[in-house]
Amino acid sequence: MRQRNFPLRHYAILHLVAIMFVAVPSIGLSADKSDHHTECDKLRLAIQDLADTFAETYSDADSFLSRLAKIESELQIGAPNASNDLERLRSEALLANPLVTQLPGLIVVKRKPKNLNREVLTDRDQQIGFSAGSGREIAMPSNHECNASLERDGYDNEICVLSPLHPNGRLKALLRPDDGRYVGELDLHFDGDRFLFTQSTQENWKIFEMRVDGTGIRQVSTMPDDVDAMDACYLPDGRIIFGSTASYQSVPCWHGRQRVNNLYIMDRDGANVRQLCFDQDHNFHPVVLPSGQVMYHRWDYTGICHIFLRQLMTMNTDGTKQRAAYGSNSWYPNSLFFPRPIPGSDNRLLCILSGYHGVHRMGQLVIVDPSIGWEEDSGIVQRISGRNDPVEPKIRDALVNGDWPMFLHPFPLSEKYFLVSCWKEAKGSWGIYLADVFDNLVLVHETPGHALLEPTPLGARPVPPSIPDQIDLAKDDATVFIHDVYAGPGLTGVPRGTIKELRLVAYHFGYRGLAGSDKIGLGGPWEAMRILGTVPVEEDGSANFRVPANTPISIQTLDGEGKAVQLMRSWFTAMPGERVSCVGCHETPKEAVATGYARAAMRAPDNLNRWHGPARGFDFEREVQPVLDRYCVSCHHETNDGIADFRSEQDGGHAKPTPIGYAPRLHSDMLAATGGKLRYSPAYDTLIHYIRRVGVEDDVSLLTPGEYHADTSPLVQMLMKGHHGVSLDDEAWDRIVTWIDLNGPCHGTWGDVFPIPDHAHERRQELRGLYGGPRDDPEAIHPTSIEMPEPVTSNAPNKPTPVSLDNWPLTRADANRKQETLGPTRAVFDLGAGVTITFIRVPAGQFVVGDSDGETDEHPQQVATIDQPFWIGQCEVTNAQFRRFDASHDSRYYVKRRDRADGKGLSLNEETQPAVHVSWEQADAFCQWLEERTGTSISLPSEIQWEYACRAGTAESMHYGTVDDDFSKWANMADLRFSTGVMNSKGRMMPEGGVTQVTGGVPHLLLEGAKQADTRFDDRHRVTAEVGSFRPNVWGLHDMHGNASEWTRSRYKPYPYLDDGEHDNPNSSDALDRRVVRGGSFTDPPKRSRSSYRQGYHPWHRVFNVGFRVVCNDIRLDANGFDDVTVGRSSD
């Protein structure tokens, strides 16, 4: 079906009209008069532009315009042949474009489509999920495969020259393999006399060169038989960049079955091969920009949803200065294939916009300008065939399926005119077309029954400048200078002085035969995580340090407790001897190099500080188990009923086999040995459910600072409270926090998962040596000196004596009467734009703070006195209310639950949901804003006020009862519904029993918080609910338990303390101390949502499940006895 966003193609062509116009190129008009006008208008614009641009050589413009005026008049009266005449004129006038007529010819690939089901795909192929989407029949690999995934024979194809460029032009064959081998991926030399191409052979894929007259064929690449070479590109200095599978990596989601293509460089004769890109997944389409740099396509998904992030990258020809040019942290577009610089423009590119699954590398023809914007749709200037339509960024896996026409292989002739392969409609075939910015699309040539691909104009082109090499191959390291880690959006809102160190982590990517999700760890990470060490950050945010070269490195910014504030879920790679520099954290490509004094620049680069030993893969058993052996196993062992066993298997623990998804894709040896079930470790099996981490598939957007800060993990929260008297030493804390920050790996090497099949590790190391890869061995297990003291026995503190108070707790009737004596108890503030905020009056009184049966930070209990009544928000502050203060506020999505396999997650952003991802500082600023507009004192509640208001006279753990009572009508907490995903995927590739959440085909075997949920009850919500959806407490306050946790103005300090005002003073000397958060959230079970339960977060921290409500002490009401009084009105 044709899409609405294709103007001029709103209606299907009647069969009769199609027959009438069968001999006429480019027919696709309806009888609608407005369509006729649009069709004429876009042709008129093109003719006028050609006349203005080529005044001397485009001589028939006046005649063309005169004929067009006549045809337009005939269209208005419905003349029978007018539409046919219009298309004939379009073809004649636009193919007279001097950019076309002056070309000596066009090199193209002519290929007969295969019948996939009969000629290609076997039953086994279909069983393991090989794609049969549109494109493979014309030898387009799927969007997640390279040529090495295609069959190497059975092709009917040839390289031809088309001359002249016209529907009646002649195709002359230059090369037609007589053994059914593939030929394609053309790249014409700047001199225009020869070209590179890829050809399959019996052994592998190779790069060849031939002259444009069909002579001088020679093999260029000299790779071993088990290594492929493809997709080559001439460089200005005569060398060649090309793709190769010599990394011996494999596509992770294929579990080691499909090879990865990275970029390499070689001399013209194929000698001196050196690897340039050390990336997780494929690099495609290298092309030289006018600047002399190389643009290419990179796909990565180390902790992001893998079906979305395909970014355009640039680098120098020696591999230095690799950086993102477009698409970093972008949900849209999924892919931009075949980028080519547009002549006459310094920045604009012509690309094919496509999806992930679905049609192969084909899609919409778009103009992209990274100088305008570099993410999402911000730099997409125009869609060809949609000139007047806004670009609509869609979040979808198969993004362009069913979207016509389809395009491939663009080649811009100028800023306005482009050659492209086009498949106009489903029953048609791939032809060569001339497209323009005015939305004309004219057939240049087609051959029925064949696809014409890769239009490459003959002739010389300007040679871009040659960038001198900036590497030193005698070195195996590089230096990195960061001017200011606080610059850029990555650490927005984080106070200066917070970041003390950078942790450097190297990815160790999977092998042929062994890769994929749920191997290094359950539910992530995808890859083995090698901790390299740490380096200091100066007070001004600068850092200067050495890194190993040719290594994909991720940086984590650490606070004073060694906890990651921001995670780089990607990597950078430095070439030997390179000096890498950046402004800050996730700055845009347009940001100028920072100037001014930087402390780190005034000294020699720091060497990496070793992390408890040499650089190595982080392995749970080797790094975390010693901590558990010292602090935990005295209680956590098999003889202690009801308590998880934390012993390693070496000491008698028992790990449970876990079925994984896509097991048929496993290497046959691994499938036979494991049955598609993997084992981790006993303690890992338990503790992995008590940490918050990126996981296997997470948000593509830049993370909010502190999104996965270790403080948000229940395990850390529990240990910070002194779980059963356990007090960890600094090294123990460091090991646990680092495990969380590294995405919770179980295994440190791939050999820990399963013996690497087919000697792939040894072969990878050999190829690294041949082609300039890193010299270390990432599979080596280094002995480390873990000097944990002798195991300790838990010494839980004695249970404190409960505190009693006369006339407390209150009965429900007493609590009601106490409030009723206040008079009016409800006040509404008008915030403007139809948004109001409601306050409830709470009576003065006394109560017992804390819980003698609670956590250690909830006692000793104390009697607190509320001297005066106060007003408190009836509900948590909503997104709508907070946006009256900050219109840009984004509560984001909860990405750990998704309603679609290609969705962002479940929204936290609806107007009536509580505002979350709000820092204490932002909440305090909202209070000040509201105070200014109402003339009334507004603040966050103290934690004493909050607990008093929550309890409403009760002494039990919840205002409605105990933690074992049914809460489904009272509170939105972690429940039965939260314990499952939204989907019910039981596909043939899923694990045993199916799973309830999948992203892009990847099953989520672990759902954050699911194991801690109270599955006895169902509150009907998975994420935050509309405020006020649940029953209030006796004083009329909603959502005091669950929904969103809530900031208070109090600093997080041990009990007992006096609520003397100084403790709650935001301007005190301890203002950076953690602030108390109360109430629990939709992710917390009842035991973590009790009236007395406390947590503490730093004031800058925008926590994913924390919002707030406000209090007011001095609302003045008329003594008229009304319960509902509107007070004040803020300006809009």
C-alpha cells in the first residue's frame, strides 16, 4: 500500500490506465486535478532550474516550458492523452540535463533476481532464522549481515556500461563471471580509468580491479582463504580502504554464526594490510569526503536496543580521529546506508534511510546535513519524493517496509540531481532513475527480469586532499586529553567536583562460533568486559592519560565513592601514537575545541592505575566471589533454609541451567554439550536480580546522569544500611560497585562461557599479529592478589526496644476527627493553562518515627512533635504541573518494560503521571517558583512531616495495614503485573516456555525487579499510574506508598536527630549530602515502600523513579467553613 507521505501517489493506478501507459516511463498519476497541478509544477521547477544553471547548454528550456503550459491546460479539461504527454515531456526534458548528457556512460551491475525459496534457503536456514526479506534475491545482505552471509555462487550477474543514459541506451558487458560468482560493490577511481569491485570465489570474497574498458583485471586483496575482503574504496593517496572479516568476530545476535566486517587499509597492490576499525559489529560503505576524511557506517549495541543504533562515522585515512558524524544515541533513523557526499556542498550527504529487520538496505532517498543536526531527524533536510512533507521520525523496526518507491545505491550528480537504483512498485523491477529535489523521478534505463544496480558515472572526479598519516606504528599506545568532563550534555546537572576518576573498560567481542546475549551474563552484557584501570580527573574536569592502541575503550565517570555517574555505552579506538582529544562528555560534532587553561594539559599523561591487578576480563567468580566468601557465606549456604546459597560451585554451591533464546543458532559443539542451557554461578543467579544495570537492550538515547548509579540498586541500598551488621571494607565495595557498573557480567572471558570452537581464538590472535591488532591476549586469566581478610560472621545488632506514646496510634475515627477540627482541609492553587495543584491540611500532633522491626536506619525510634498544622500536596507533583515550571521536562520511559518489540518502553511522561527523573535541586527550585507565584511559603516536606502525613495516625508498616495485606486498591507497587513483561512471545526461537519481553527478536530472560515483586497481588499497573488512582489514606492523601518515591528536604542522617531546621536547611554546609527519599515506587515491593522506609540520594541525582510532593505552612483561608477553597492564581 502506498504511504500517505508520498504526495502524488495517493491513489492506486487503475489497471486500464496502467495498460494504456505501459510503454511510457515514470507513469504514476491519478486523475485528480490537484495532482496534475503538482506534477506540472515540479517539472516546471526542474526545467527552470536547469535553464538557470546551464544557460548555454540546456537550450530547449523555452520549448519545454511552452509544451508544459499546453499540457497543463489539456489536463484541466481532461484531455485523454495529456497525462501520457506530460510523462513523455518529463523524460525528454530532464534527461536533457547536461549533467546526464555529458556523461560518457554509466557503469552498472545487472543482476537477475533469485528465487529464494527454490534456489537459496534450505529448511535448516529457515529454522535458524535466515532472512528472506526483499533484497536477498538481488544479493543485498540483510541489514545485520555482510556479504560473507550470502551464498558465493548461483548468480546471473554482470558489470556493464550503459551508454547513452536513456531508456533506449545500450548495455555493454564488461565482466560476466561464467561460474555464477557474485560481482558488485563498485568504486571508480578518481582518474575515472579503472574501478574496484568485489567478487566471490570458491574460497571467500575478494577485491579485484579492472579498467573501464573491461581489460586489466587483477586481484587486489591477498587475504587468507578463511578471511573475506569486500566493499573497497580508493583513497586520495592511492591506498585502498576495504571491509574484511579478519577480526574473526561474529554478529552477536547470530550467536557466532555470521561474520563481522570491519574496515582495513592496504596498499594498491594489496600489501601492508592494517586494521583501522576495531568495532563490535559491521562497518559498511566507506567513502571519501571532500575534506579527505573517510565516512563509513558503524553498528553497535553494547547496552542499547540493537535494532536502532547505526551511526555514520568519520575518520582520517590512517584510522585516526574516529568519531560519530550522525545518529549517535538516536532512535531514528535506524540506518543510513550508502552515504555519499553531494558535490558542491561541504556537508550534505545523499543516503538511503532504512530499518533493521525487513527489506535489505533499501528504503527512502534522503538528504542529510550533519552541520544542521546530528541526531534523530534533526539533520534530515529532505526526503526525495516528499519535498513538501515534514520528515516523520518513526520508532519502528522494519521502518520502511511497504513504503514505495524503494531506493538503493544513490550517486549525486549535483546538489539537486541524483542517479539512483529504484524499485518503483511491488510488481516492477529495479531500474536506474534520475531523481531531483523537486520530486521528479525519471527512468534512465531498465531491463525486464533483471535488477540494474549501483549506477556509477564514468569520468574523472576531483581528488580530495590527502591527509598525512598521524600514527606511529612503533608504539602500542596512544594518549587521550579531555578538556572538561562536565562539558556537554552527558553530565548535565552534576556539580563540579563530583567526578574524581575515569574508569576505562575495553570490550572483548565475541568469536566466530561463540557470541551473543546471555553468555557473558544473564540478560547482559553482550560482550566480555575488560577492566583496564582508572585515571584521575582534575578539579577543573580535565584529564590526560595513556590508553592501549587499537582497543575499543569505554569510559565511565566515577564519583568519590567509585560509582559510575555516566556510562559510555559505546567506545572509541585510538591508533598507535595518536593524540585523542575531546571537549567533554558527549559533546556534539559542531562544538569547537575548548580553549583556556586545563590543569591536566600542564603535565605528562597519566598511566592507567591498575584495578586490583593487571588489565583483565571482569569475572564474577574471580572478582566478586571473594567478597561473598568473606562477608556472606557464613549465613548464605545450603544448610540455612530459606536463604540463598552464595557458595561457589567449587565450594559446593549449585548453579541452575538457564535456557537461552535462539539455541538452534549455537555452534553445534556448544548446542550438543549444553542443550541450549547455560550455567552461571549460584551467587550470581541470585544477586543479578538485585542490581540495576543497563542489561542487554536499553534506552538508545543518552542516559540521564546517574540513571544506573549503583545507589539505585537494591543490593547497594541494602548493604549501605548495614544488612545484618555487615560492614564492607573499601575493596569489597569497589568490587561490588564495579561489577554493577560493568553491566553485571558473570564471565570474564569467552573461554569461561564455553571452550571457543574451531580454534577461533588462536586464529584471531594470528590475524591480529598480521594486521596490526593489539598484542595482548584478552582470554588470558591473570593471577591476582586478592587479599581479603578472614571470613567474618554476621553480627546483626540487637533488636531495639520499641518506643511507645500515649494516645497513639489513632483509630481511623480519631484521625478523622482530628482533621475535621481544622475547618477547611482542601485548597486548590491555579497554576494556569488549566492546571491546578491541590493541598490537604494535616493536623498537628505527635507520633513515633521509625520502625523497631525495620532497617537499621529506621531506628532507634523517637517521638516527634508536629507543632502546627500544615498543608501537603494531595498527590505527587504531575508532569503537567512540573511543566508549568519547566516546559522541557522529560520523565522519559521505563525501558525495562516494553509494549512493543521495537518500542521505547512504557511511558512515564503522560501529563497526569507523577514527574520523575527530577533531582532534589529541581524539586526545590519548583517550590521556590511556586512560592513566588502564590505568595505562599512552599517547600518540600521534611521527612518527619512526610512520615507523619503518610501514617495519618497509624503505627503499622503501611497506612492501610501490613506488608502482607492486599495493596492492589491502595498503592501502585511491584506486583504480579510488574513481575512480567507486556508481550507474550512464544516464537520458535524463544527459550523454553517463552518469555514476556522481546526487543528486536532478542528475548529478555531477566526483567528488572521481577524477582522482588509481590506476586500475590495485582494493582493493574506496570509503571507509574495517574496520580490519585488509588485509595487515599484517612487524611485524603494519595500514593504515599508506591507510584513514585518522593524527595524530602531532609539530609540522610542516622537516627536519632532533632528536626531543628538546620538538618533540613538546603543552604547548610552539608548541602551536597544525600537527601532522604520516602514512600517507595512502582518498582518497589511493600517492604521497601513502608511508612518508615528511608533511602538517600544526592541532590543532583535525577532518579528514574523519584518525584516529589510539596508542603505549605501558611495558606490563609476565609473562615467560611467551605472544604474547597481556591487560593491565589499564578500568571501564565
